[in-house]
Amino acid sequence: MLDPTRLSGVALLDGLNIGARRELAARCRIARFTEGEVLWRSGASPRGGLHVVLSGRVHVVAEGGGRPHRVHTEEAGGTLGEIPLFDGGEYPATVTAVTDAECLVIPRGALHAAIGADPELAFRLLNRLGHRIRELIDRLDALVALDVRQRLVDYLLSRRADSESDTVHLEGSQAKLAEELGTVREVVVRALRDLEACGVIERRGRDVRILDVPALQHFLR
């Protein structure tokens, strides 16, 4: 049985009634993954149940036309594995730990029992799926409307805003960045070189320093 205190602070479960929390504590477990470890691969049969990220970061990547594309990234509070949990099919994408990560694993039976005890949990899961769909639509719009250089600029500016620093650290390889932007490594390398030649960024290894924010924003117009 899981210590019920481990459920505290998990946004998805916060505020559920005592019956739902008891059902979850009795059947859930904690799973730990090291950086680079694959949680599951696209096409695999579902196992374990719903994963709620407690710490770390994971990437969800699908392959279309033989080329990997990042579908979404989840950090603490994010959920994984909903689709096969609800439709009974296979995993539609590969999930990899970008950093060391810890997940709360909720088996299907435990989820059903918890929803029976507190239906609010079902609405929270639907809310999560709604946000996920909205995020995917936004990413699709960006892929259609922006060229690769613009996607790279948007990525750098977003990371700058998140970190509140003019230096953006690129996690993973340039191939991983290409997955993020929905392209291939060679195109990303060329886009980085073009921005550096324009004097708006400076590269040092995996660190990209933004030298001129207004000029960088101009590429999005």
C-alpha cells in the first residue's frame, strides 16, 4: 500500500474525497526512470496504467513518415498513457525520460474505483485531455503557419521567457531539437547558423545566448 501522503500535492488528485484517496493509495505505486530511459515504445501493448509525473521531464514522440516528431512534453503534474487506458489500443507514441523522473502509476482498476468514489476525478481527466487537444492543435497550427527558422525563433523566445534568462540551454542533441520543431537535424543546424550570422544569437555548445530580442521577434512577423 502506498503512503497516502505521497498523493498530497498531486494536482490531479488534490481535494478528492477520502474514499477516492484510499482506493488510490491501496493500489498505486511509484515508478522511477533514469535520464534517457524509455518508459514505453509506440505500438507496445499498454501496461501499468495511467502515469502521473511527480518529478522530472519526459518527451512523447511519434514517428510519421519515418521522421520523429515531439507530440508533447510532460513535467510534474502531467499525465501519460491515457489513450490506451481508455480505448484499449496500443501506445500511439514513444515516451522517454529527458531527465531522471518519478511517476505515480495508477492501474485501470484503481482509477475506476477512485472515480466511483469521487466522480470529480473523471472531470479532471477530461480537463487534462481537453488541454492536450488544444496544445496539439496549437502545435499543428505552428507547423503549418511557420517555417523552420520561425519555429526555432519561437522556441528560443519561449524558453527565454520560461527561464527568465537570455541564455537558453538546449536539452539533448540537435536531432532532439529537430524532433521538437518537426523537422530534421540538418535544417535545424542551418537555421541556427543563419540566426548566428544575423547577429541575433550566439552559440556556445548547447547554450544559445539571445543577443537581440526585438530583432529575433522580427523573424516571426
